[in-house]
Amino acid sequence: FCRSDLKAVASSLVPRKHAQSQPMAPFVQTFVDIVRNARVQEGERSTLERSTTVTSTASTASTASPGPLASPCPSDFSTPSSVTWTSSTASECMLPTEDLVRPHRGFPAARRPSVQGLAAWPLLVLAVVACGGWCMHELLPTAPKWSLRQHPGTRRRHVVDGRDVWVYLPSKARAGTPLSAVMVLHGSLDTAMGIINASAMEHVAEADSNFIAVFPEMAQYKGMSWGYGNASEVKFFRDVSNLLTRQYYVGRDQVFAVGHSSGGSMALFLQNHLPDVFRGVASVEAGLPANQVWTGNGRPTMVVWNHNDPVLAQYGGERLYNDTRSMLRRCDPTGAGPTSVEPLSTSGGVVWAELLTWPAQGSNPLTSVVSWKSSAPTHAWLNPTHIKGTTLDASKMVWQFFKKILVTPS
């Protein structure tokens, strides 16, 4: 074994950007040290030429020499006297390939690996396994958190109009029993998998067992916005609804939608423009979408609004909040304020919170607003995972709101 190829072997094991920016773990360094002494780069093999001279035992014993390159190498393997080495670089050396790959049974006594040499191979195998684990952790993309949040139910992938739609069916859902469906729309630069993890709506579906959670993707993966009134977008949501009623025994009047950020704005759009598809909607950290025409009466709606949200502040903050409330109550003939104001828990990172409720008045449907303020600026989905110490959970409150709608005439 030689030391002239150490850098070459090390650089072949660790990508350059990692080698320069991150120190190797101790067990990886051990692996590199072992492999440095056990193999060489293919390019280096071309600089060496083995000349094998077949001679009689008597003539070999008197004339053969291991050559000038054998002296710096360890003697774990006995170099046969009939093998000599020539090289254009006097500082490089390697073991004969035969000694590394030839079965032990076929070795002559003079060429049989020593006990010390064989004992090194289990260490090499262990090092390979350890390095493989390190490489998987450091060099490959980290598995998203949602993949660790598995439940007893079933998550299924459908493709609707060329877009992924993930459906979570609770484990206790009984075949033939009508179910509701809650579509959860992700925000800008997010994905369906991202909102699965952020909202934890699958947890709520599993605990309740009376609805399936549905997570569609934007038309453009990790895009900035949903398509609102685009013909293809309207068709997509109708097709998803048809899929749910056809394959999951979901009633046509039991489809709901909730969204976060730009997904919440899309949900507000859907309650006004597709009232025949959605029974009710909710938005989390979102206001009215800009440049949209609002007609009709809409559907029952819940808004979850953090008054310390830096993203909402960029789009108008309190002005957007008041405009959203006013638009949702535009058909209320009384023009009155909420009939109910219920204080909510203020534990953990929640400074204050309250639930405002406007009942259905005239042609104006039911409206609820979870108005709250975080101690630190955040655009996150309200739940204990993102707001440490709080007991408030937007997903649970949204589903309770939808359940209230189900017991009222549509």
C-alpha cells in the first residue's frame, strides 16, 4: 500500500464543495484512510506496468527482486518473487491486482494474504457502511418532514388535469358512509407536501374520521399564485370535486376549501365564484385577492388573521383586514357588527385572540373571524407546532366551523 494517492482517493469520496466547506466526520476520515491504502484511481493505474517473468523456482530465487517500488509498501501481502514492477514515476506503487481479487484457495503459499491483511477487511466493510450513511445524510436531499408524519390512514396520489392531488383517507372511515372533503391550498412558493406538514390537517381528519383531507398542487410547481378565474383553473377544481364524489363517497354538497397565504386568497375567491362546488371556505393569513370582481352572495367563510403578520402588512395590513371583512359582509342588510365575540386562549406566543361571529343575515351567509396577535412577527399557520406554547389550532377551528355549516340548510 502507498501514500502517493491519498488526495486523489479523498477527493473521489467527498464532492469538492463538501470537501472545502465541511470537515469530514471522524468515521469518514477513518474510511478514507483505509481506502487510501487499498485502492488507486483508474488514471494512476495507467502509469504502472506490471511485467511478469515466468521462471523456474531456482532461477527466480536467485535473480528476482521485488523492485524499487516495493520497499515503501507495507508487507501485509507477500509480494511474489516472480512479479516485478516498472513505473515512469518512482514515487508511486501499488499491490498486484491478482493479490487483491484472487480467491484465497488459489493462492500459492508464497502469495497467501497474511492474517493481518485479512483482518483489515471487516474494518473496511464497516467503514463503507458508515460512510454510506454519512453520504446519504450530507450529500442527498433531506427527506421532508411530512414523510415522517405518517398516520394509520391512507394517503393516495391522484393526477387531475396533469397536476398532483393528494388525498388522505382516515383509517376509521367506513365504506359506504358519506364523507366530507376539505381541500387545503398551499401558498406561494410552497407545495402540497409543504402544507400537509404545516397545517397538520391529516391529524384532524384522522381524529374525526368524518372527512378526507385533499391537497392539490398549483398549476406551476412552487408557483406564486393560483389561477383564480382562468378557465383551466375553474375546470381543475370542478374535476377534483368530481373525483372526490366519484371515488370517495363524498357528497356534492360537502366539499370545503381552506388555504394559507395565497392559497387562502384562492379559497376566498372560490366561495364567491364556485358556490355550486364549495359549501364553505376558510382562509389562514390571507385577504381578498386583488383585481377580482365580487358578485353573488358567496358561501359561509372563516378568516384566521394574525395582526402581527409581516407578509399581510406588506399588502395593506389593517386596511386589507377591514376590506376583507366588509366584502364578506357586503350582503348583510343590517350592516351590524359581530353578534358574538368570544375570547380565546392567549398562552404561549399568542398575545391576544378572539373569535368574532356574524350569523347569516338576509342573503349574507355565516361569517367567522379568528382575530389574533402573535408575540413575534410570523406568517405561519396557527398551531402549537409553529406558535410555541399555544393551544390554538387553525385546522381544528376551521373544521369545527365547517361542521357547523353541515348541520344548517345549504
